[in-house]
Amino acid sequence: MIVFTITNTTSEKVYVGSTRSTIDQHWETLLIAAESGVDHPLYDDIRRCGGDSFNIAEWAIAEDLQDLRELTREALETYDAASLQGLRTKPNASTAHRQTAAERKAAIEAHEKAIAASPEPADIAPLPTGVKPAEDDLKALAQQRDAELAKRIERERKETAEMAKVLLRMDARKRKPKAKPKAAASTKPAQAAAKPKLATGKASSAKQEKKIREQLEQEREARQNEKMAKQRAEAKEMAEVMARIDARAQAKRKTPVKAKPKSAIRSSGRKLSLNKPAALKETTLELDRNLKQTAERLVQQQELKAATPPPRISMATPSSTPAIKPAVTTVQKPVLSKTQRIETTIDRYRARVEKNSSPVIQGQQDLKTALQSRLAQRNNLSTS
């Protein structure tokens, strides 16, 4: 949509309107509507001052209805102009301009005056009958008629020339819109090759701001898309690394771990590292089972200690009977095989690793401590 202004150079009055076609085509339509008698203040000014007393100019170009309203409001406030919104360009049967009685009377009087002013052959006084006109009078009468005829011909020529000028002007206005698209089409490739320039001035401020906002929005979307693509690539790479680690861990779980002999461990002289739990990690159920077995083993040892009766100390005098030394019961440690010793070492290592790495194992250690304290209390009660 094109927002345009029409300025009356005589009265300095400004009209603001909009059109979808070119301003020349729209101005031609307005002139035809003014000649056909459509009622509007703009058409009254055109009929009173003439079409040459107006100057039509393009104000701005709107991209949508909201932009059109803003630009129209801005033009009206700038020029203190009259709006052409709802302007009709075709006369209706009910709204066509009709002459009043006074206008018809004035037109008839003007026509009668024109007829009276124009010399006609009947206006010449006829010669009296029976009187022969003189030769000089006939010559004068012929010269008078020739002069009147020449004046009439000259007046008709002037009217014909003026009418021809009006027709030529109207034809030129009609031909202008047809020639403009050709010129635009011929210059279109050159304009497409050049970089589009933003319009400057107060009229195009809203359009310029809108284009800047669109450009900033496109740049922001491009940055967001680039960032998301980078994140997707990193996530994909991380997923591939985790998949390789999981596959390696599963392969190690399937292959049984060969335990080193104790002598080899001692000869190596290296401490067990806490940073290598991958080959010794098992599920939570297996850890619970091992802890349960350890707790049961400790309970059995405590029960064995409680089952052995304490040595009786004789109260006899030293003179009658010699003092008998109390029998010291030594609990012999069960002899473990090589495999059992390796398992015990692995259990100890696993307990240490899980204690440092998982809070769940810490709770299990607390449970184990509680069980041991309960067994100690039971032993104290049985001895007492």
C-alpha cells in the first residue's frame, strides 16, 4: 500500500490517502470522478481550481495494515491534513450530483447570452424593398460579413485547439502508467543486483525500524541454531564415549578376573590403587551378599568364643596344693587356603573402595558395626 499526499497549491490544503496502484493511476481516477460529479471536498476543490492546481506526492510505503495506520496517522499529524479514507471514485445513482433549480436557471441564461452575443445573418437589417442598394453599401456589407465570419472561424479554431490540448493531456495521463511498468521491468535486474537501501527520513522511520528488528531477529535465530547444533554434536560425542565405556565394562565383567597369588602381590611392592575399581565392581546385590557372609563369619567366631567355658581358679591355700595356672584358651585362626586368602583380600579392598565412593556402603558399614556391638553385649551378658 502507498500512502500519498495531495496538496492544493492555491489554498495550501493537504489531503492524505492510500492506494494499491500507482499514484498516477489513482490521480487519473480521481480526476474522472471529479468530472463525473461525485460529491466530496477534494472533488469540489478539483472542479473549482482545476487539476493543474494540485500536486500529488508519495509519502511512504506500508507493508501491512498496522503499518498503514501508523504512517497515515503520522502524515495527518505532520501536515494537519484531511483524510481520504472511504473516498468514492464512482458516482452512484442516488449520490450523483444533480443541478438545482438555480443552477439550471443560470445555465439557461448563460446559453441565451451566448446566443445573443454571437452574430447571426438574421441580425443584419434587411434592405428596404424597392430600393436599390448602392455599390459602396454592398461592399461595406460584404466586408462586414467577411470580418464576422473570420472572427467566428478564429474563435472556433481556438476552441478546437483548447479541446485538442485537453484530449492530449488526458491521453498522456492514461499512457503514463502503461509506460512505467516497462521502465520498471527494464531496470529491475540492475536494481536486484545492487544492495537494497533503507529509506531515510521521518516518513520511513517505522519501516526502517521494522527491517532492523527483523534483521536482529534473524541473527539471533542463527546464533541459537548454531548453539543448538554444537550442543547436539557434543551430546552425540559424549553418548558415543559412554557407549564405548559401557561395552568395555560389560566385556570385562563377562571375562573372569584372574587373581594374582599373594606372593606376587607382595613381591610387586605396590599398594592397591583406589583408582582401579572397574575390574572389581559388581552389582549391589553381590556386595550385600559378601557383607552378609562377612557378618555371619564374625557372628560364628563370637559364638565360638562364648561357647568355651572360662577356666576355674582354685581357692585352696598355697601350702596344701600347688597353684594351678589357668588354662589359656587360644583361639586358633582357621587355616585359609590360597583362594580364600585372595577372596579375603579382595573383600577388604572392595570394602575400602565402596566406603570411600558410595554413601550406601557407609550405611552398610554402620549396620555391620551395630551388629558387632550387639554381639559384644550378648557375650558380656553370657559371661556375667
